[in-house]
Amino acid sequence: MVAVHECEKTVTQFEITVEGGKAAVTPTQASANVECSDVTWASVVLGGMSASEAAAHGLLIAAKAGACKTLDIFATGPIPFCQEYF
């Protein structure tokens, strides 16, 4: 479960399921395993920084030890091409 603190002062909570090389997201109200700002989440999900690195720098809070390892999948491989700046 992920909780993203949006700049508009709302919190978006969702669960990510990774299966067969694809990720699916569903809304949830369950307790978050990972919490971060929307800016940090953009960097993690686009592969610019692993969740473990974000946690080490205090940019992401992980309630469970394995939560970062699951999200580190997004930082595996080449960084996707994107010209949008966050």
C-alpha cells in the first residue's frame, strides 16, 4: 500500500500489484506501507531514484522493511525517456 501526499494537500492511497511484468493499481483505504510526497513518488515510479534510495535520504517513509524492495523494481533497467520536469 502506498500513500502519496499531493501538493494540493490531499493523500492518495493505492495498492500496486506486480504480476507477469505488468503493474496494476487499485485504490485502498488500508494502512500504507510506504508514504512520500508526490514529487518523490514521481521520481520513484519513473525510475529516477529507487525507493530504497529515497528512504535512505529521508524522502520516503517505509513502515515495512520489504516495501522498498518491491518498489525498487521501477528503478531496474534503463530510465524511461521523459521530457516532463517534476
